[in-house]
Amino acid sequence: MGKYIIRRLLQMIPVIIGVTFIIYVAVFALGDPTVGRCGERPCPEGYIAKFRADYNLDKPLIVQYLLYMGNLVQGDLGTNFFGNKVVDELAARWPTTLKLGTMAVIIESVIGITAGVLAGVRRGKFIDSLVTVSTLLLISIPIFVIGSFAQLIFGVRLGWFPVTATQGTTYQLILPAFVLASASVAYIARLMRANLAENLRADYVRTAKAKGLTNRRTIGVHTLRNSLIPVITFIGIDIGALMGGAVVTERIFNINGIGNFLYRSIGQKDGTSVVGTIVCLVLIYLLVNLLVDILYGFLDPRISHD
Amino acid sequence: MTDTRDSGLDTESVVPVTTDAGGGLEAPLSAPAKGEKARSLGTDAWDELRRRPMFWISAALILFFGLMAAFPQLFTSTDPTVADLSKAREAPSADAWFGRDGQGYDVYARTIYGARASILVGVFATLFVAVIGSLVGIIAGYRAGWADSVLSRIAEIFLGIPLLLGGILFLYIFPNDPLTTPFLVQVAKVALVLAILGWPTIMRLMRSSVMQVKPNDYVQAARALGASPTRIIGAHILPNSMASVIVVSTINLGAYIAIEATLSYLGIGLQPPAISWGIQISEASGIGMIRAAPHMLVFPSIALSLTVLAFIMLGDVVRDALDPRLR
């Protein structure tokens, strides 16, 4: 187990270095980091020269990158053109986004797994077709369409939920969390259904049945646990999609979280905030996946013993 | 990272790679009965597809939206760039079937003309991904050794960037200028960004199928007979891996259309005056607009969702037809 964790950690290092390097090169070497820093006009010469010196852009690329990483490790994501530190902006907003994300993960796990189990157990029956068709529809409708319609129907027309979630209270976040979870619910249901159906054909299930165990016990104890393992990995991967989805959901419901901050920074052409936020989110994504991978080793001993 | 993340959408198993040269997935163990022709993977899959109503529905939808993208004039004679501000936000009527938007444009005409952007981005992104991914995957799988290690690590790095976040970042840095960038360049830019972030899915698929096929006797025999790597890849490896690449590409096409619309919705993908469903929906959202003119939201949303649905459904159906384990 220890070996497995160390191997995972070591494998993670080149990925983190690679991802930050690509982003750095794209932003600071290929792109123009002064875009939009002076409003709609191009920046004056003197400003560009000072900016390049301040951000070490006159040094060789590898030195620039190392200096940038040094700042990153110390939690410095830069100062945006309102004079605020990007880290502070994110720190003020992350509790709301974390809450929204957690609610979405709970919703997608509960509904997705339940639907997937029902469909997988009654394969070929009505409930199976219902789950298959409705998940297909959910996957096909982009999240900003689902969000806009949910706001129109449940917020504006029916009035069941607040139309916007400006304060970010749990009650206000229920509808946005369902929207954010919608596509993932469908993926989890399909994944669960496929895993369950495959595991139900496994030899150990036949053995369990031959021993005379009830159907409930065969599925509940033997099959379900095995089928859940890939779902947990999926939830880890899904954090990336949830982060993207949060940008859209927070925009629609005007939630004061990291996603809405990113959206507004795009509109204001606030490059430091856009890049800083995305670097931060990508790093969180990689770390969450590292944790999920390690957890996977605990859940499925076959993985860590190879 | 684990391998289950191979495709954003494809959470179920991907088509298995056949290990026999002829490619018959359901190669009968006994000799075929008299008068019955030997069945290939293609005929088998086609027979299965023909019986599925889902296949015909998705094919019809794709044809419909494809026609819409190629010849929008067939569907409407209204110019989508002509606005009548005095009729802004008018509800659907005989004059404008889907009503008018905030600038007084005809929503029906713009929904028709919006198909082109979505389909083009989807097709280009999928093509780029398939070409880059297949090439890199074949090199990694065929060369193995250190080339494989290096290419696989690079793929892992790109998989570490979530698609939408990466799309936002790259398009922010290389923005589409609304007035000076021609439509096709905007489309190509969005497609290229999606391809840069998306190629590892196909690369992993190709790599694993090459590695699965390569040690087979018939490949070794071909090599012993002096076949060049190009010939071995073209004649023996590609036909075996095409099925899964096609399935995943079809499903991805739907996903790329959705991502393009999302990026345009966030104001960072295609830029007005370009006409696209994402831009239309973006203009229609916001609480004021939703209250005053819900028709602006409804029609482009339906068109967009149906297009995405058609491709995902087609991919699903084709995969089921090619994968006998699910029958």
C-alpha cells in the first residue's frame, strides 16, 4: 500500500509540472499578458516595459517559469488590475462554491446510484428503459440550457425556489445544485447500471446464488460494493466538469462564488484573475484526483498489489 | 490517473478490439451453413443497426441538422442579419414563427443559420482530435519503449486540464475579435482549442488497440514477410481499431458541440455578429429576458439539445451494434 501511494505521488509530480508549464507558456510566452490591462486601448510602451520587468518576462523562459512557480507555491496568484490579490478574491468566495459543489456531489451520488441500481437490477424492464432514455436526454442538454430553463420554470413561473442565490444560503443553493448535478447524475446512473450488469454475470455471483443466498444479499453485499468502486473514481474525475459547470451555474443564479468571479473576470478582461483562478482550479482538480486514486487503492486491493 | 477517464462521455465500456484478422466479432465456431455467406463485422453491425429505431431517429436528426448547416436557405427565406428594432422581443406569430429577439432579429431564421457554427465546430474538432489522437496513439503503441512513455506522459498532462476550464483559458489568451476575425477562423480556433485539449482520449484508445493487435500471429507473419510498418498499420492495425475510434468520435462530436455552445454562452467562444446557438441562448438568458421573452430561450435551446442528442444517440447505438457483449 505504501509503495502504491508513493508511486502515485511520484507520478503526479510531472503532471503538475507539465500542466503549470503549458499554462505558463500559453499565457506569458505565446499570448500577450498585457491584453486588457489598459482597458479597451493597447497599453503604452512604458507600461509594457515595466510590466515585463515586474513579471520577469525579460529573463529566459525557464527562469521565468521557476520564478512563477516559486510565487505559486507561496500562494501568490498575482494582483489583478483592481489592485486586489487574486488569492484573497478566491478565499472570500470559495466557501460558497465548495458548498454548491458538495451539495451537487451528494445529489448526483444519491440519485445517480439509486437510478443506476434500479436499472441494472431490472435490466430490460420498464424502469431500465426509463433510466436509459432519461439519462440520454440529460446528457444531451447542455448545462446552461438546463440552468436557464430551471430558473424560468421553478424560479420565475412556479416560484418554488428563489430565482437567484445572491447570499448563497443552503436553501437558495438547492436549485443551482440540482442544475450543476444534472449531467453527472446521468453519467453515474449509466456507469452504475453498466457495472452492476457486468458484475451480476461474474462467477462469484453464480457461486453466491448456488450457495442459496437471497437475491437481496447477492446484490446488496457482493455486487453493489464492487460496482461502486468505478463510480467513486468517476466522481473524482467529475470534479473537473463540476468546476466548469459552476462557472455557468453561478452565472445563471448570480451566486457570488469562484465560478461567477471567473465569468466576470472574463467580461472585464481581467487576465490575472482569469489565469490565476484557472491555475488554482486545475491544481485542486489534480489533487482531488490524486486523493481519489489513493482511495481507490484502499477500496480495491487488486490495484495496489500489482 | 486511472484509465476510466478515457472519454468525457463514454462511461460505459468501449467497443472491444477484435483479435482476428478478418474482423468478424461473432466469428462462428462451426462452419457457416450452406448458402450462407461469411459474415463480416460490417454486415453484422449493419443488420443490428437497421433494426434499431434509435439509429433511424438519430440518423434522420443528423441529416436534418446537416442540411440546415449546409443550405439554410432551404428552411427560411428571411435574412437573419436584418433586425427590426421596433418589433424587439415580439412573441411568436405568423410573421416570425419563433418570435423576435432583443434586437428584433427573427429567432427562427437565426436558429436555422446557427446550425452551421455548431456543426462546423463539432466536425472540425472531432476530425482534429481523431487525426492527432490516432497518429500519436499509433506511434506510442507501435514504437513502445521510451517513445510510448514520453507520449503517454504528455497525454496525461493534457488530461489533467478540464475541457471547459482549458477552453476558457486558451480562448481568453487567444481571443476571437468580433469585428476583425472571419467566421471560419473563429470556428477553426475554437475547434483547435478543443482538439489540443481533447486528443488524449483517442490517443489512449488507439495506443491500447495497437498494443493489443501487435503481438498477434498474423501481424508477426506480415512482418516476417517483410511488410513495412506503414503496411502493417494500414492493413492490420487500423481496421481493428477503427470501430472504437468511430464510436468515441461520434459521442465526442456531440460533446464538442455542447462545449462550443457553452464557451459562446460565456462570451468567449464565437463572437457576435457570428450567429450561433450559444450566443443566442446567452442573449436570451438573464432574468429580465427570461421573463419578457422566453421564446428567445426555448427555440435555440431545443435545436442545440436535439443536435447533441442525435450524435450521442448515434454513438450509443453504433457501440451497442458493434459490441456483442451487450446484445
